[in-house]
Amino acid sequence: MVSKLKAIQNFQDPQTVSKIKEFSKSKGPQIKQLILTNLIEDDPDLEKMSNEYFLRDSKLIRPILTLIGGYEAGMVDDKSNEYAQLIEKLLTKLTPAVEVLHTATLIHDDIEDHSKTRRGKPTLHEMYGEELANNVGDYLYFKAGKLINREHQEVRNAYYNMCIELAKGQHLDLLWSQSDYMPTQDEYMDMILGKTGSLIGFSLENGYTSVIGKRNPGLRKIGNALGVSFQIMDDVLSTWSDNPTKDTKTDILEGKKTLPLLKALEIYKDDNPQKYDELINIYSKKSRAYEDVKMVKQYVLDSGAVDESKMQARTIISTAYDDYEFKNEYVKELVSSLIDFVLNQTNS
């Protein structure tokens, strides 16, 4: 089947990407103000630490998706300004909640991964220590839950189920990094669906559900696929590229299992058993040296697994997009633009 998605046919169309960037630019300040308003505290230190990541540049993909889901429910187009404002007013709890939850996971991820920077600046635990940062992460989890408790029962149920899936996905990612277990590609896909796809899928579908009280499995499928594709592309950028803004050694040193590695192992198992054994031996070690990083990167890049992983990310999201019938062209264009942006992640 020929994909209907322009982003799949032409991944370098600046016009397509610009639509979601313009939308994010117009909605971003309003979303950040909503978040900060909900984080006002009588404890100035807690408020300062809680606000830290929100005051930095961020893509705001999850709250943007709640608005897009709401627009789909309300048939909002690019000329429905007053109606768009009404839909956005209905989403004043859900929109900040998904970003507050996401930020809580980032704080905990940074501690678990021993990350030094986040969005170009020191991580929260580097600034204030692990104990305080961990507590701020917990606080943000609870604040997100408090916002969600003002939503429909349908949305609340979906939220807490999603949180469980998110935690289970993160658990597997950490568990596999700390052991010599090599997951199958299907197991890996299930893990990133929980770790990343679940919140993105929740955001898009429940923007819709919050407005009209009905579920939308098609939107959930697109959101899940977008999250999975995002994680694949992020792994490619973070580990298997020469991006100067990323410490591409970290994931290999920590034993992270990513799709390009798993695909390279599948290729070498039959075509080059020696390279297969060398890769398995490196990931069987309790710790890896910088010489190991160089070898792993070279082997994975030489195998063609990185390009295969990129193509799989494109196929996953294009299939979900093609299977859904959008109610209006404006929402369809915004989703297409966001997909194009995700598939062409760079330093932006």
C-alpha cells in the first residue's frame, strides 16, 4: 500500500514541519503558564525546584497532543479561534497534567541514568542532590494526579492504567541494562510502548475524551505509534549518531539495549558469527570500556541496522496514520506535521 502520509514520502519538507512548530510556538507560552500556575506553593524552595525544567526550552509534545485531540473532538479548524479557545478551556487540567507527569519521569530517569544535563543545563540532581531531586519528582507525580482527578472518570481510569504501563516499561529498560539479558525485538517494542508510547498515546486520545467523554482507539493507536517511533529515533540520535550535542557513549557504557543493536545482532548471527559473539560478549560484561563503545558503534553502523530502525519507525507511524479517518483536515495536517518532525529529529 502506498502511504498517504506526505512525511513518509518526503522527510525533508520544511513546510510540513513548520505547521506544528508554528502551532507549538503559539500555544507554548499558554501551556507553560498553566503549568506554573498549578505549581505555585507556599514553599519557595520547592516551587523553584519544581519549576526548573519547565523554564527551559522543551518541545511540549504531550500537551500539544492533548489540544490536537480536543480539536479533533470539537471539529476545530485553523479559523475557529473562539471555538478553539472554548476547547482549550475544557482542557486546562489535562494539558498541564501530562507535561507535569512527563517532567516527573524525566527527573527520576535522570537520577537512574546518572545523567549530567537535561535540555542543555545541569540535571536537577546535579543542582540539588539526588534526595531533593527525587522528592521533587514524587511531588510532580502527585500534582499531576491531583489535576487528573478533576477529569472524567474515563480519563482518570485511563491515566492510572497508563502510569502503571509507564513504570513497567521503565522497569524493563533498567532491568535489561543491569543484566546480560538480550531482549527480542518484540520485547523491546513492548518496553518502549510502555516507557514512551503510553503517555503520548494517552495524551492524544484523552484530549479527545476529555471534551466529549468518549474513547477514540484510532487516536490512541496513532499516539502509541508516535511514541514508539519517537523513542526509536531518539535512540538513534542519542547513541548511533555523531550528534555533537549528545553524549553518544552513555547508553552503550550503561548496557542499554536499543533497536539498532538488536537488529545488528540479528543480522550478524547468520552473516558474521564472530561479530555477533563479540557484541554479545561486550554486553555480557558488568561494565564496558571506551574501546568497547568504539567497536559496538562501528559494528552496528556497518550492519545497516540504524537505517533499518529508522525505516521501521516510519512504517509504524505511517500505518497508524493511514488507518485513521480524521474528522477535519486541520487536525490531520497538524498530526502529519508532528510525525514529520519526529521522524526528522535533529538538534531542534
